[in-house]
Amino acid sequence: KKQIGIVGSGVASLAMGIRMACLGHQVDIFEANAFPGGKLSEFEIEGYRFDAGPSLFTLPHLVDELFTLAQKNPRDYFNYTRLPEICRYFWEDQTRLTTYQNPADTAHEIAQNLGENEKKVHDFILGLQDKYQIISELFLENSLHQPSTWLGKKAWRGYLNIPRLGLFSSMHQYHKSTFKNPKTVQLFDRYATYNGSDPYQTPATLSIIPHLEYNLGAYFPRGGMIAITQSLHQLAVDLGVRFRFNEKVTRIICKNQQAIGLETAKGQYPFDAVVSNMDIRPSYQKLLQDQIQPKRLLQQEQSSSGIIFYWGMNKSWDELGVHNIFFSDHYQEEFKAIFTDKTLHEDPTVYVHISSKVAPEDAPKGGENWFILINCPSNIGQNWDELVSLTRERVIQKISRVLGQDIRPYIIAEDYLDPRRIENRTSSAGGALYGNASNNRFAAFLRHPNYRQSIKNLYWVGGSVHPGGGIPLCLSSAKIAAKLFQENA
Ligand code: FAD
């Protein structure tokens, strides 16, 4: 039985703690905040409940798997439903369409409203399955930094399919060569933002992302997104994992190139192995100051961050669903503003999530809880107070214009989050939502590994390391790290 110390309690840490406890080890998780879950947290204002971070839940079996591993019935801890409707899309010229859980319905809707060939769209969506399979076997389930990954049968399947995987063109070029209507291109380009990247730069390989929604489904957990980390925390506690809240780790103690413990303001704790769930940049810069720094990785461009408005509305809108997008008419300029000029465009794309559409208890009767996310650059010292108030105004005007009704009078409670606050609350460098951006092949596929070659017994899990950000990939990072741990034990 080994003693394992974990820095941070984000979703990847909870998964890692559960996996280690299932192997019979004693796990201690140190968390700077007073609660588990990191970017997943919730709050309430005047009867409106909000999930502060993620709003879209895909691949729920990756959560279920942890309960099954612990020989528990997932349904005793955690429940969710599949959303019949995935997202409602709005453009300024009044074009509108909805995507559905059934690919045939989505293809029909796109053909009807955007003039695409229905069969072509349907085949495109179904074809994502095959590409996803190849990439997930190679990339999402294994460490890319182990020779065994590159020599196995699955790797060869990947090599043979390289021309089909779109490593050498951008996501935008690929969609542009596939669809005739720029709005269809925009709709599929949007998925680059699911890992905080720019569709005009990110490799076409990432065009597999919509497969998660269109073929595998968008889900909503009972009790809100927070139920994901609350239930995993409960499982971890039931398995004997110990949590130390309000205890920030200040150093990973290393001796003879081995991680041997953690240091906090309360003292030093010896461990046989250490796992960091802290963003990779501060992990090195704050916890491993005396170690060699992986300079190239730490200098990579960061993924986008977000300005999030939480608005309690005292009215409900039939034309809105659980997930809604109000597209910018200047999509390419919007990404240039974010990734090149490090600011926000005056016509931003606006995402509105309304959980009270499926969970009426999240808002007072007759009202709705609007979670509004606008992609923005990570924090490099911009004037956020000014950008937040400018963006608030632009969002109100845009939604009012498109819905044909002034929404301002209906906002009766509000709060917001910006990159500074995300950084303060979760230690993510610059408040980036997904670690490094995937705006080139190197960055997309060669993130920091889930271990450190030169420091024994040190592992990494979470959105800033392999395989990437977002809940499903964070859960995969824990699975890969646990496998590496077992191989090294
Ligand atoms: P994090 O959530 O980053 O948590 C790290 C934890 O470690 C924090 O609790 C922090 O306090 C703690 N910590 C850090 N340093 C220390 C230290 N030195 N000592 C002690 N504790 C420490 N993903 C999706 O799948 N779907 C979405 O719809 C989605 N939308 C998002 C919207 C927003 C607004 C945000 C912010 C993120 C969104 N994401 C989404 C991304 C997703 O939330 C993250 O990829 C994921 O939650 C990151 O988990 P993590 O395990 O890396 O840890």
C-alpha cells in the first residue's frame, strides 16, 4: 500500500484519487479552495442557481466507469438524461436552426435552413465516428510519450489513416471544402472552441469534436453540472480518500530526482508518489522552482479564456433552448481579435446556457437562469474591468437585436467571471480554460505528458496536460496516469 499525495481536487484529481484508492493505496488530496471540483462549482443569487464553469456534459460513461471500477452502482450516486435537442443557432439575418440527438434530424435541419445536401451532411456526421475511433485509441487512451503507444497495432491503424485525419490542413479549410454555405462552415468550425482553439489555425483532425455531441449525445446531470464532481467526491470519501481543504500546496518536495512529499503552510507531508492537478505552468513555476523547466511547453500559446455573465431573468423565452449560440457575423476577425490582438471583437459570438429549461428548480417560476459565455484571450494584463463592461453592453444589444426584444429590463440578478477571477480561483495560468491552445500540430498533440521523465514518482492529471482540456479528456488523463503508475509500481 502506497501513500499518494495529490495537489488540487479538480475533476481529474478526483478521478485519479478514486483510481488509486481502488488499487488499494492511501490517497490525500490537498485543495486550496474550501470545496472540491475546481472549475466545477455552483452558486445561487436570489433564487437562481448557476453552475459556474462547464455547462456541456458529454461521454457520461467516463464518469460511470469510476463507480463501476469501485464496484458501486453509478445510479446510487449520479444520474443524468440525454438532451433530445443539442443546440439552437441564431444568426443576425434571422437564420435559425436546431441540432438534435438524432443525426438524421440535424442533417435535415441544416439542409432545410442552410441549403446543404441532406445526405452529404448526414454522411459527414456519421463519418466522424470512424475518425474519432482511430484518434481516441491512439491519442485519448494512451500516453503519447511511451514507445509502446507508437509501436502497437492501433498506432499502425492511425499511420495508415494519416491522410484522412487532416493533420496538415486547418479545421476551417476542411469544412470550407466540405460545405457550400459559410454558415454551415461556421457551425462546424465552432467546435474548435471546445478546447479553446482557433478553427482557422487548429488542425482539421479536431473536426472530430462534434462527433461527441451529434453521434454520442449531449447530457444533463440531475442536480446540475456540479453533480459530476459532488458525486465523485462522495465516492472518493467512501473509498477512504482524505481531503484537506483550504490547504494550498507550496512545494513538491524532490530528493535525488524523486518526488517524496508535499509542503504546505502547515508543514511537510511525506508520500511515495505525488500527482499534480495544478495547471502545468504554476506547477513548475511555483511548486518545482528548483527543477529544470520544460521551456518550450511553458512558452506555448494558451487556450482561450472566457467572460461569463450569470443573469437571473424574470421572463422566459420559448425560442431559446438549453444551449444556444448567437453567431458573430465576423467570425474570422473574432478569432484574430482573441488570438492575435489578445482582446475581444465588437461583434462577439455569444453562448447562452439555460439549465432551468430542463431543471425548472434552477430559477424562480416564470424566470430563467442565463449563463452567458463569450470567448476571450487569456489574461496578459488587459483592462478587464473595461472589457467586461463593454462586452456586457455588446451582448445585451446582440441578443436583443436577434430576438427582436430588449432583454435589459429582465435582468434582475447578476454576477460575472473573467480570466483574472478564473486564475485566482483555480490557479489556471492566465485563466485559460483548457491549458495550452491547439493552434498547431505540436501543441494539439504533444502536450505535457502525464509524468516527468527526470523526476520519479511524479504524475500529472488535468486539463493542461495530455490529452487535453474539458471534462472527458481530464477523466482520460487520470486513466492514463493511473496506468503509468501501475506500470512503474
Ligand atoms: P481544475 O478544475 O482546473 O481544478 C484544479 C484545482 O486544483 C482547483 O480546485 C485549484 O484550487 C486546485 N489547486 C491548484 N493549485 C493548487 C495548489 N498549489 N494547492 C492546492 N490546490 C491547488 N469542459 C467541458 O467538458 N464542458 C464545458 O462545457 C466546459 N465549459 C467550461 C466553461 C468554463 C467557464 C470553464 C472555466 C471551463 C469549462 N470547461 C468545460 C473546461 C473544464 O472545466 C476543465 O477542463 C476541467 O474542469 C479542468 O479540470 P482539472 O482537473 O484540470 O482541474
